[in-house]
Amino acid sequence: MSRRAVIDSVVSRVRTDGPSRSINRTQSPIRALGVPWGTIMLASLTPWLPIIAPVPILPPFGFMMLIAWRLGRPNLLPLWAGFPLGLFDDLFSGQPLGSGILLFSLALIAIDLIEIRFPWRSFWLDWLSAGTLLLLYLTATTLFARVPLTDLQVQLVGSQLLFCIVLFPIIARTAALLDRLRLQRVRRID
Amino acid sequence: MALPSGRRPGSNRKAQLGLFAGYLMAGSGALLGAVLLSLSLFRPEAFAGLRSMAADFASPAGEAGAGGRVASQNVFDAIAGYYRAGSRNAELRDEMRIARVKLAEAEAIRRENLRLKAVLRLADGETRPIATARLIGSTAASTRRFAWISAGRADGVRPGMPVSSPLGLIGRVLETGQRSSRVLLLTDPESMVPVRRATDDVVAFAEGRADGLLRLRLINLGINPIKKGDVFVTSGSGGLFRPGIAVALVTALTRDGAIAQLLSNPAATDVVLVEPIWQPQAVAASQAPSIAEAERADAEETASVIAANPATDTGSRSAPEVTPVVEPQSGD
């Protein structure tokens, strides 16, 4: 497949910027294909933020970024992307290795099924499905970490979940912003 | 929005097959994940090498961040300092005057201590730290409480070594990489440290609660002797932590113990010390051997005892006392 064809398959229906800036400029295929993968992996590196947390306070950014990209741009990530991205997340998240692989893969399949069931999606449906997925994800990670589900633990995970749900639209907007960066026409055509 | 064109195969055979292959790959990915997960649940140390390698790779970023965290704290402290400079100054001068007296007293006590130790012929049990390191990251999104430090095998760090700050114990090393290691923090639900009250011999276990506090469980049940404000230090049993490292301050009482606050909050800690394992032999002995191994050793021992004095009954032989294991070797 030629480079032109690769770009066309990815950006077929989108022109994000006006014609004046895009004259004689083209998108870079590396950026167009690599930004989603790169940003999801970057979000998985949350444990290396300079925060030493006494309680689970931060949301699972890697997983949220994955959902945001998948809901915002259905064609970008292949269905098997859960395996490599989940593996990368597992290396740093503190969860037993395999939990990220399993949950990322299942989430991608689940979104696929939701998409077939409800072909015309809206902001609210996206938020609802993301919230449900986050609820299942956080419950599953707590169980996989073999942490006993005491009242205290439920409170902690519950507050983390609320934070995640409130934060999700912001993450989705961030993914949308990154999507514009992904398709920016900067490379000069020779 | 509607389904993207690739998702509507229609009667196109090739597109249908492609869609099917996608599901097949995703399904097998999930299956592989489940297999790996069960493997790492049964053998927590199975993928330690892979994780340490990744941590080594990412640790420079964490180190830069840790520097930034400390620097930003210093900036805020400096700004706050200007607001309260006058009253602070007066307070400090008073404290200084008292401290000078105390220092003189402490010096006298130190000398007396040395003299008494010389009388008792006690060796100076000073432990030298193996390495100093920075806390460079923590699992802020997970229910488990791990942290990474910026020292690894190259600095002499080995799994099991206690990690402490000048204010008290923080945790112990779980896995080591070349330049970084993973630490099990005291607040992790699977961490358990034998402690005693600093003033007397009330012994307890300090278990991690997930919310950043510790739960103290008394070993001798009965009337709860703990009071609010009591300080607990490591007791040294189990052989992993040397006795006398500060651990926690009691904040609330429960029926069988107390809830305590960590004395050295890892979030406010800049530099940590990695100390050697206090009694390596005791720890090695407490790594419980498998049942088969223990039975074999038992049989050999019985045979040797019978061979040595055939007259005596094997039931009366004195089995070597084994100290009970108090430190579960938990992984993730």
C-alpha cells in the first residue's frame, strides 16, 4: 500500500483545518497512526508522575485514554490493540500482569458490540458506556489485586470511580484535541 | 454517528472474513491475558524480570519528576516562610535556648550509655545503610500500594531489604532492577510488620489499610492497653527489620487494637535509605520449606537420631525450635 493510500484510509473523511493553511501541506503518516498509540502509552505511565499516593486517588488514565480514542475514532485502533496496550499498562500499574491485557481487550470488544447495537451514538451514550466500563474495570482490578472488599475499600474505589466518571468528558476532549494534532498538515509536499 | 464503513461488511465475503479475523484476534488476546493473569496470581514473582526491566527504562523520567516535586515543595515553603518570619523567629529562638540545654543533657546520656555498654561488653550494633535513593513513583491508580526507588541491584539492593526515611519505616523492597527497585509500602493491604510500643513490650502486627493508615492488631488479646498518641516501633521479630525503627502513631482505638498513622509519610519524603536485612539467617530459616522437603528432612533427622542412640525412643528427641514466621512474603 502506498503512503498516499495509508493516509487516505486513515483521514478519508476529515479535513480539520481550512484550505489556506493546508495548501501544499500534507499529514505525516507516522503522526496520523502513532499519536493514539503514543498517547495511550503515555497515559499508562501515570505511576511515574511525581506523586507518591497514600490511597488510590488517580484514575486509570491509560484505560480512560483507550476508551476515549476508541469512542471518538472507531476506525483507528484495531480490535487486537488491547493486548499490546494492556501489557504496557501492566508493566507499570502495579496490577498482576495480565489484568490489563484481559480488561483492555474485553473493553474493546464490548465497545464494538455497543456500537453494533446502537449505531447512532451520542455524547450521553458515550459517557454512559464509558462510565459502565470504568465501573467494571475498577471492580475487576480491585478483585484481581486480591484486595479484600471491605467497606473501606468500597468507599475508596467508589470515590475513585466518581472522579473517573466526572473526568471522562475532559479526557475525551483531550483525545479530540490530540486528534487535531494528529491530522495537522505541516509537511511540505515536494 | 453511524457505523464506520469498515464495520458494515454487507455481502462482501472478504470484509466479513476480515471482521471475523479481528474478533478472533481480540478474543485470543483476551484469553492470553486471562492465562497470564492466573499465572501471575499463582506465582506473583513470575514476571518480575519484565517489570523491573520496564521500570529501569522509565526511571530517569521518574527521577527528574522527584527532583521537581522536592523543588516545588521548597518553593512553597520559602513563600510561606516570608509570611510568618517574625513570629517564627521568636519561636525558634526560644526553642533554640531549650534545645541547647537538651543537647548538653543528651551528650551526657550518650557518654553514660557508651560507658555502660563498655561495661556490658556490647558490640555497637550500628547498621550502615546499603544505599540512599529517591522515591520516584507510586501506583497511584491501583488498589495495591507499591512505590519505586532509584536504586537497584547495581547499588547492592536486594529483595526483602527495609526502606526507611529519617522519620521512620516506609516499606521493604519487593523486586530489584538494575537501577530501580519496587517497594511494598507499609500501607499496602498485604504488608504486615511486627511492632511493639516504644515505651514497653506491648507487641502487635501493623497491617496496611488501603486508605493510608495502619491497623494495629494486638497479639495478646485481653484488655486493650493502647492509648491515643502511643508510638509503635519495629520489634525485630521475623528478622527482616531491625528493632527500634519508628513506624506509626496511634490515632484511634479499636476492639482488638488501634488505627495508627504512618510516622514517615512517603508523599512528603525526599530521600530514603535502604538498610540491610537485620538477621539474614533468621529470614532464610523462616522461608517455610515445602511439606515434602520438611518431611524428608524430618525422616533423615529421625534416622540419624536412631543411629546415634538406638536405645532411646524417637518421640523424646528434642526437635530444633523454629521461630514462627511472622513476615508473609507477599508479592502482588
